[in-house]
Amino acid sequence: MTDKNEFTLETESAVEGSVDGVRNRQTVSPAEPGSDPSTPTDAGPGTPPAMDERSEQETFDGPSSEPDSDDDRSSSLLEPKLEGLKKLPQGTQHTPHVLACLLPDLPPRWRNWVIRGVFTWVMVAFFALIIWVGPLALMFTTLVVQVWCFKEIINIGYTVYRMHGLPWFRSLSWWFLITSNYFFYGESLVADYFGVIFSKSPLLRWTITYHRFISFFMYIIGFVWFVLSLKKRYYMRQFSLFAWTHVALVIVVTQSYLIIINIFQGMIWFIVPVSMIVINDVMAYMFGFFFGKTPLIQLSPKKTWEGFIGGGISTVILGMVMSYGMCQFTFFTCPVEYSEITDSLKFTCDPPPPAFILAEYTLPPSLARICIFLGGCETFMMYPFVFHSVALSVFSSVIGPFGGFFASGFKRAFKIKDFGDVIPGHGGMMDRFDCQFLMATFVNVYIWSFILESSPQKLLQKVYMLKPDQQLQMYNLLQDSLANRGILQP
């Protein structure tokens, strides 16, 4: 062979696991017809002998070692595998057999419109039934939705990274879900609302006293469990799913916890925001379906400015009407509190919270003159909550949809249409509650910022958790303080 026929192949050793990008050079010649291409050929004259690959790597990087992770061998393994997601069920493509028989000749667009409308009313009826049962049923439903949404998110990660051959991923995910729920709900709900009930049992009292320690120990169990489950060649994928699980917990568990906290302030703080999201979603869909022409955002090509504006205006108007009607029933407005007399939770109050008591308001001078000219008066009676509902409706119609846009971007990243098919025509549970979780955070912040007042009942719950001698000491201190300030006559 002559030098003219020789050529040099360069391969980066980063593909083989080198972190410094050392290039291994090997001089080979084209294989002759009929020869084995894997058989090395002699180098041409004047060409130095090829350095052994292992010897060269040891020269630059020290003794070589086999890569511990399969991800180190090829960067393509870092990319998620999206082929398996095609097998995930899609709700908007799921047509119940009965409706498929009743709507055989409808175009796909109108068929989906009818199916979506039917199951919208089914969800509304189910929601009304849960409200009729009471606050505890709402809390239980919230927990069920939380678990289902977590399941849908985890299933996507499980499918993307093909972890079927690795142990304990599903078990670890559910363990962290249980740990998170125990921490959040035991931190405030049990102590503030069920403290007296738990204090009657020595074992349950112990779980409240050492709640944070138990929560931390449960998390450490999951953390050690994960480290012990690490499998050679799959480190990157396992750590990716570890992060995936924690992000899902932040999105799902935290928001559902805030929803239940809102319910304890009165069911109206749950029903009105949830209904506003539903009204905005339905009205935006209706306006966009019939009048939509101008695209709103690239993440959701079907969203239009016409639907966005029409849905927002409808949400404000219908939200105020619904709020005014609900303010007249203490069943919706009273907070959930523990009654020591009946030894149970009570859902009635007298009087209702200030936000649900009619108050007199004066119109601005310009509007007052117009009202008087038309035969009215310059003052009117209104529930303060109705004005609060305007802030809730504006947020639900302007910011709330961005929760849906976030979910749309997430689904587009993994090339799926829906999170699941539990609700035909709508998708998975997460598809219906993506905006609700964002709304729950705003409502909770709004309550704590503008509504919530110190409640003697909640303070008593904490006093009941003290030992008898500590309760007596607190009673004497409070009595002395009231007497010194002249509030309590000696």
C-alpha cells in the first residue's frame, strides 16, 4: 500500500467515556475486495505504529475504567424515549360505545363537541352531588383527584425512560407521595382542626407531638431506599426519574393541600374558584368554537383571542351572580370548626364571617347622580364577598389559563395529546385540573392576605394539645393580663 491510499479516521473518546475529549488516531487503509474489513492492514512507509487505545488513554487520563453508566457510552441515551408514549390512552380520542352508536354520521369535530358537552354535564352533576354531601366529601374527592393526577404524571415518566427493568421506581414514587401527604396534612390540618380528637389517644397524640421528626424519618427511608436501588448502567435515568417524582409532588400534593385548607375556611372558597375555572374553560371553548379566528398562543394553537376575551367577560359576570346567591346560605359560607360541645366538626356559624354579611356601600358621585336621576338611591347593599369574587374571576380568566398552557407545553415536549383517558372528550384528570391547582394557590394567598382573621377556636385547639398543668398556667396568665388591662373586672 502507498501513502496515497491511506486515510485517517478520528473518533472522539468522549463517546467512549473520556471526559477530556482525547482523540484516538488509528491509521488504516481501505479494505481490499473480499477481505475482512475488521482486519488491520499494515501502515505505509514512514508511518509510526498505532498506539494501543488503552495505552494512549492511560497516558492522558491514567488507568482506564469501564463506564459505570450506560448513559456515558452515548449521549443519545440522555434523550427521552418517546415511542412508548404512543401507547398511552388519549381521552379526546376515546369515544364511549353508546355515543359512537348514536353519533355515527357526525363529522369528527362535531362528534367531539357533543361528547365533550355530555361529559361536562356529567362532571357538573357529580360535582353538585359531592357539594350536597358536605365538606368532608369535598376533601376526600380532592385527595382522590390528587392521587390520580400523580399517577398520570408518574406514568408518563415511567414510559418515557423505560424503567420497566429497574426495581422499586413505582414503589418509591408512592412512598414519597405518602410521606408528602403525611407531612403537609399533619403539620396544620390535624393540629388545627383535629387536635382535640387526636389528643384523646396517647398513640395519636405522640404522632402529633413528634410529627416533624416522623416526617423527616419517612423521607430518609425513601432516600436511602432510592440510593440502594441504583443500578449500574442506568444512573442517569434513575436520577432523572427521582427529580421527576419530586417535581410531581410539588405540583400535585402542595396544591391539593391548599385546596383542602381553603375548604376549611368555608366551602364557598372552594366552589366559587373551581366554578370560575370551569365557566371560563367552557365559555372560552364556546366563543372560540363559534367565533375564534385569531390565535392566542403557540403552545395551544386552538386557543383564540375571541375565546380568551369572551370567556373572561363571562366569568366575571357569572361569577358575581353565583357569589351573590351562595352568600345567602351559611352552609357554604361557614368555616369548618371543631365543636367541643358536640365533640365533632360543625358546619354552621352565627354570625357568619364578615365577608358574608350584607354591608352598605356608597356609589361614586358620578354614578350616584345617574342613579338618583333614574329614581334610585346613592347607596346599595351588597355582600363584600361579591367584590372579592371579581378579583378571583379576573385571576381565573387571565392567569388561570396559563396553567393550561403550561400543561400544553409539557404534553408537546413529550408529543402526547392528553395525560390519560379517564374523562372521554376531555382527557385525563390532570387535563381538567391543571388550571385548578394554580387557582388554589392564589385563593389561599388571597385569604391569608385580605380575609383571614385570628380565630379563638383555632387557638383553643392548640391549647387543648398542652398538658393540664400548662393549660392551667396559660389560664392564669391570660386572666392576669386581662385584669391588668382593665378588660376583666377583678
